[in-house]
Amino acid sequence: MIVYDIVLNGEIKETIKPRKNRLKEIYAYMQEQTKLMQAKYGENVRIKGRMVY
């Protein structure tokens, strides 16, 4: 499963776990979430993906 960490100033603020497994659906979902997270935390936000087994 792929999860995405929202990193602000080197600290993980929250983790997003997409419900869908298809890459096209995850991509569209994360594009939407990126805009929301930038509005919530500002422009200094990093989104890092990682695999969880």
C-alpha cells in the first residue's frame, strides 16, 4: 500500500492513505490533496510517498 506523508519544516504533520489501488486514481486523488494541503499548511509543504507492507 502506498501512503503519503505531509512534511512541514522536517516534521510529519499527517499521513494520507488513498483508498483506491489504481495508480491513475491515486494520482488524481493526490493532485487534489496537494492543493488542499498547500491551502492548509502554506507553500512550504512537502509530500513524500512511501510503501507500507
